[in-house]
Amino acid sequence: MKVRSGRTVRDLRRENRTAVLQRLYFDGPLSRYSLGPLTGLSSGSVSNVVAELVAEGLVEEAGSVDSAGGRPRTLLRIRPQSRYMIGVDIGETRVRVELFDLALTELARVEKPLSSDGPRRVDRYDVGVVTGHLRAGITEVLDRAGIAADRLLGVGVGVPGIVSRSPEDGAVVHGQTIGWDAVPLERLLRESVPLPESVPYYIDNGAKTLGQAEMWFGAGRGAQSAVVVLFGSGVGACVVTDDMSPGRAVEWGHLTVRVRGRRCRCGALGCLEAYAGAEALLERWREAGGQPLADVDEETALMAMLAAAYPAGQDDGAGPESDATALAVLEETAEYLGAGFSDLINLFQPERILVGGWAGLQLGTRFLDAVRAHATSYALAYPAAHVRIDLGTLGPDAVTVGAAALPLADFFERGGRQEETGPQEQVPAWQTTLQDRAANG
């Protein structure tokens, strides 16, 4: 643990609590004896922290394990029902709202379809409609599970767009592809959703919440660096490296892959999203003479395109019943994605690239091998030889899981309790020195 100037006793306690909570959460159940070397804390510090957490109802006993020649050691774990979180995915075909306990077990879910009755596709993202879905969904999941709103750690929301923050409005969403120009989403939710003022909102890009979920609980666990790709109607990515450890959303879908190419829904020409996003993929099939299903959502239309290209029993797509046009468009899309992946490989040199999102999960099982081959051929040899490209493992709910993990991460950072107020006692120099020595072994 790095010594920081001006650290207080309160800071030290919070850091100790954070260390214990995180170890119990990700590696538990654990005994007090095991927590010492894992956290770098003395046995006395572990005992004091555990006693506090048990008294507050955050930690509970979970059986025992035999010790070498002594009494059995009591195991400890996070108490799942001690706190709750809500995760929201403002997606491309629906708004999904899920209620989780502290172990991220789903307790209730509501899905509100996003459809357009007007002439423009952005009508489905009318801000009033979306906030209305959130208001109804949050109320419904709490009612279904019988959970009081004041027991929430917070509401995490994944959005399609760039998120900035202002003192007046909190999180502001700049969603150019969906027609959101500086939408003060946090303020609008505060004004319309009946939650206590003490319940915070955590609003971030959906690719980042997907990345948070896969790095904590999915295919990214154990990796020091990764890029998690969100592939749906549009395309986005979250980059996790040593200097971007919480993850940073990047507008990868708006990287130019073809000068003066197809017009993207963002308004620019030649974006990757204009070739590889599900909406563009279906449009390209139509332009090539294909017949995508009409009057259905994009997920259903994409499944139909896959079925046309890869009829049952013809997994290679080469049989006489295969739709050659659909197959050609999909093969070209695999090359565009591979070229896009090569840029990620060259720029960030990650250990892993993980593909998620509803379209990515549908398409990945069919042509991920082709994407890997194209990525390798376009990328520099050394970083390409050291990256693994796989599907994410958390499925279509990963964005909501990651959104719910945002308040959870902040809860851990605060040591599992609300911030204390009042004067703070400075930590004596000798105490911080001993603490840092313990943490560093």
C-alpha cells in the first residue's frame, strides 16, 4: 500500500474494510486466518474489521474448515441480503431493468420494448419514453421482490453514448447515434423516479458496464489487459489496461475503416459501425438483394439472416440451400470486424479481446474463427501472437450486471458504508509505515 500524505485514521479503517470485503467477495468464503496474508493485514486488524462487518450485517459465517492440528476455522462470506442494487441497460431494442442482491443474484427483472411508430428510428429513444420505462421498471422490480428502496446501494445505468458530468445535472449523455444531445439523464431520473435522495445513480457507457461485468465475473477474470467489445445495432468497446484499470469506453465503432464509405448513423462516412453494426449489416443484405424480415425487431431479423446463410445441418454455409447473398455479406462483415480488431490489437496490445452484446453473441459462434484470422492478418505480428479473441461468457444480461456492479464497486471503495463526516484524526507516521510494510509483505 502506497503511503499518501495526509492519510487519516478514517482512511486507514476504510482501506482495511475495503481489502477484507473485496477478498471475501471475490475469493470467499475465507477464514480469518486466510484473510491475513491475502489482505496484508495483521491478525488483530482482520479480527477488528470482521467484527465490525459482522455487527453491521454485511458479513456472516459460512461453515468451517479443518485446520492443521487445531480447531476448525470458521469461514466467512458476504451476506447477500444485506444490500441490493439495480442494473439498467438502455439498449437498442429494449430497456432492461434488473434487481440484484449483493451477490449479484437476480431477484426481479422487467423489460420494456423500444419500438418506433414514427418515420425516424430515433423516435424509439424519445427521452420521455425512456425515462418513463425506467421509472416504471425500477418501481416494478422493487415491488416484485418486496425490497424497500432505502436498502439500495444505488442504480447503475448503461447508456449508448458518451457520458459527461456537470455539478448541476450530474451525468449528461451525448448519444449522437440515437439523437440525444446533452441529455441530463441523471437529473431527469431524479425528478421522475420515486427513490430516496440517498440512493445514488451511476450512469456510464454500456460498453464500459459490459467490460466491468466480464472483467469481474466473466471471461476477463485474471487478465491484466483486455478489450471488451459490445456488438449490437452499433459497435462499442471498453479498454482495460494498467493505466485504465477501471476500464474506459472508446467509440471504436466510429473508427474510419473506409474513406468516403457508407454513411454511419452518427452522420460521418466510413465508420466501422456502418459496416459491422447489426442495423447496417441487415441494410447491406437488403441492398445486395436479400430479404430481411419486415416488421420485426433487429434481433429477430438477424437470427433470420443467420438461418438463411447457415441452414440447419449446413454449418459451413456452403450447401445448396444456403442464401449466398446473406453468406457473402456475413463473410465481408467478418473481415471488417477483423480489421477493426487489428486496430485494437495494435493500439492497446491486450491479452484478450472479448466479444459481447446480443449481436456479437449471435454471430460469434458462426464466424469468430474468420474474425480471428482476419485480425491476425491485419495486425502487427508480435501483439497479434499474444492476444486471445473469445466470446464473453455472461450472455445478453452482461450490461445490466455490469451496471449493477457500478454501485457495488463504489460501496467497496467506501469500505462498505456511507461516507463519514466530521473532523478526521491524522494517522501517526509510525502507524502508516507499519501498515504499508504489512501490505507489502
